[in-house]
Amino acid sequence: MANTMNRNRQLLLFLCIFGVVALGLGHTCSASEGNRSVDSKTKGMLPAFINFALRPLSHLSGCSAFRSAAKIFPKKFIQVPSVRLRGGRDQPFTVQASAAAPVAETSTKMNPLISLEMFPRYDLVSAEHVLPAMQELIKDAEGSLAKLEARLKESGYQIKCSEFLGEVEKLSDHVERSWGVVQHLKGVRDNDALRKAVEEAQPAVVQMNLKLMQNEALFNTFKAIKESKEFQTLSPAQKRIVETSIRDAELSGVALKGEEKKRYNDLQQELATLSTKFSNNVLDSTKAFSVRLEKKEEVAGLPASSLALAAQTAKSKGDKDATPEEGPWVFTLDMPSYLAVQQHAKDRSLREKMYEQYITRASKEGLDNTPIINKILALRQETAKLLGKRHHADVSTASKMATYESAMKLLKVCNQSPPVGDKPSLMTFREVETLFHEFGHALQHMLTSEDEGLVAGIRGVEWDAVETPSQFMENWCYDKATIDKLAVHYETGEKMPEELWQKIKAAKNFRSGSMMLRQLQFAVTDLELHSNFDPSVAEQPGKSVHDLYRGNKHCPQKFQCDEKEIGIKTNLHYQ
């Protein structure tokens, strides 16, 4: 078994290195106008890596390191046959070529969300697949749960820990992975049909999660293991799973009875619906705004890559003759467009206009998230009271190293700049940092040596500790030897000039104070909203927070209306 595991880890390391080499050797660097960018010779490879690899990380099952690696690298990097993973918790997983797993109904056999391969086939998933797939997978999971529950009750909740943990992990694995694919697609390829499908399937997914977290047989078994002599012989990982499972079940209302449990579950369904509506409003308000510019002085300072993107956007909106050099140019609130204006535009009025529009997204007209925020805060407060907590801040920090009183920061992740015309996708230096950052998370999954899937990779790690490896990886972006091996000018093949390298190093701290203050404002607002919110008197969320800054002049803003991850977990992501 040890030899097999070592071979698997060697294979994982190969996959890891293969991905880096594919990115490094396939990319070149644009040094034009002080804006370093990276390009892929194989058009579309890098966007595929970003879209397929980074966003789904939070949904990796972690059953084994091989499975994590397989789910990270798309088929464009590694060509393999359709496979299924076989093996138990105490056996190494083996890879066996096979057809898609059989399902109950013929109509679902070709559903890519059910016949889930090692690499999610995002290109094959459509809105009509979502509801049938989730219904089928949830039905299977509920059947497995009922069988396990009967066994546990019959045994008096006495079962070997390793066997029990393996059964628990398998209960929700397929549901979580398939739902993760759906959620990812909604985030990057949003449309009305997919929205409707998510709205139809979401209640059943939420209910399934509640059934697992509130299942008394599972909870009693975890407690029995914790109180048994066997607990002292468990590995640190197994102990961690037992302890966090008990904690999470308690935070999910496992101890509630009768009407209180029903009310708690109703609150969770309503919160899920509100959260989806909140995100949809942000997406719609982001798409609704654009600014069209015709004069060159209005776009002074912007790099050629940004002007090319703006001209392409103008073409898509009817200006068929738009060019990067002569315009017209259309800028939007999508991150590649918005961030370029804020960082490079010399026109202060343009920066101010874009900033005010961005910071007030989803706060006006028919897309106002203010009442949704008030409702979410009220429901979270009611949920906290049902659980015997002072407020939602206590509920959130119960699963973190930080306490409610601690000050935290928020990770800001930007979208990648798309290709423009015949010019390939070129990455800004900040996007390169993000790539290294997210690859740090990928390494946590791929190189894990933990046998317990429920705490492998980043699973089971507190939110305010999970960023250490990823932030460490960012440092390689500022190592000249690394950059020289990785990046060259995408047209000439030249290495980055020393003068430009020094500018990049100097830019590292540009506006860092402003960014730090921005994160601190997020943290203060988040903690204030979830600890002192009073639904009986509140007219606007964050009013008490605004009082803290009353003496400072600032632009009108309602940033809480576009923060998709409303909640303490957002601002406890970093410390």
C-alpha cells in the first residue's frame, strides 16, 4: 500500500509540474506601456486553466490526492479515457477505464452531471441537465443515508471510525461535485435558462445538506466515537473530522426539535433564495452600465491591451468601425475593464464616474439589494438566536480560529482579461499574482499526504488560515530568476528589461495603504452588521458603520449591495 501511495504521489507531482511547464513554456510576456502580460501559444489554454481549474477548488471532494489533481487539470492538459475511481478508505484508489456509471433512467445516462468524469465536462452541461441530475443524485444519496442510518441504529452507534468516515464522505460527494459544477457555470456563463434551473434545483440541494447535517444517527455516532477509547488511538486527521463534524452539526441545528427545527430549515431555504437573488442583482447591474468615449484625451494613460478590449466591446455594441487606436471605446464594470481605468486612466473624472458606478452596483432602481440585505441580516439574527448565540458573528466565528473581536482582511480576486481580436489573452501582472496565488491552493490539494478525505487539501482548515500557502506562492512573482524563466515578450521573445522589472517591484506597494483601508472598512462593516443589527429600527444596513466615518469625506457608496459573499466568512478569509 505504501509503495502504491508513493507512486500516486509521484504521479501527482508530475501532473503539478506538467501544469506549470505548460503554463510557463506556453506563455510569453508583453512589456508594452509598463503593463506586463502573459500569453498562451495555444489559444484558449490559459483561460481554460483558469475557468476549469481555479474556481471549482472549493468543491473538490479530497477523497485522494489523485482525485484532486484530476479535477484540477482539464483535458486540454492531460488526455485520458473516461475513468472511474475505485477503492475504499483503507485501500489506495485505482483508475479503471469504464463507461459512464449506470443510472436508473435511460434519460439520465448521458447527463454529464451524473456521468461525472474525472475532469468536469463544462462544455457538455446545459440548463436542462441540472434538475434531472440533482434529483437523481439526491435520491441516491438519500437512499445511502437511510441504509447507513439503519445500520448505525441497529449497532447502537458502535462502528469502527475509519469505516464510518468513509461512509460519511461518500454520502454527499457526488452531489457536492455536480452542484459545484453548476454553481461555477452560473458564475461564469450566467443566462436565464441556467438561473431558472438553479432556482428549481436549489431547494432540494439545501434540504439534502440539512438532512445530513441534522441527522441524529450520524451525530450520535460522532459523539460515541469522541467519547470512546478508540478516539485516543485515532490519527490527528480523524480526530479533527470527528470534532469538527460535531461542531458543524450543532451549528446546523441538529439539537433543535419540532417547530424550532422546522423554522430553522425554513430560514435556510429562504436565505439560500435571497443569496441567489442578491448575486443575480449584482450580475445584472454590472452588465447594465457602460461608458462610451470618443476622444483620445479621455483614454490617456490606458495601456494598449485595455484600449483593444474597449474597442472590441464597442464593436459588440454596434460601433463596427471601432479600433484600439482611434476608438470609440466602451468601458464596463467587468473587472478587466474597470480595474484598468482605476489603475491607469489619467482622466480623474472618468475614474470617479467608474468608481461611483462600481461601488453603487445593485443599490438602485429595480436591482436594489438593500431590502435583501436587511432581510438576510434579520434572518441570520433569528437563526443565531435559535442556536443560542448572541448574533450571527458568533455563529460564523465558531468555526474559525479568529474570535469575533479580531480584525480580518478580505481576498480580492479579479477576472482575467479576455483575448481581443487576433491578439491572445494577455495577463496583467496582478492576474499573474492571482494565478500563482490560486496555484498555491492547487498544490494544497494535489500534494496532500492526508489519507482522510474530509480533511485533505484545504478541507477542514479554518478560513483565516487557509491562505498561507497561496500567499507564499505569490512571492515567486517577485523573483527575477523565476520571471526570466517563465515570461518573455509575446512578439519579440525578449526577456523583461531590468527597467521594467524595477517598475513592477516599485508598483508592488502602489496604493497599498488605500487597499488596506478598503479591506479594513469591509471588515468593520461586516462585523458591525452581524453583531449590532436591529431589524426593528434599521432603515439602511450599515448606518451605524457610516457613523464611524462621518468625519471623513468620501464618495457616496453602497458597497455592501454588491458584496456577493455577505457574511463574516468573507472578511475572516485573511488575517
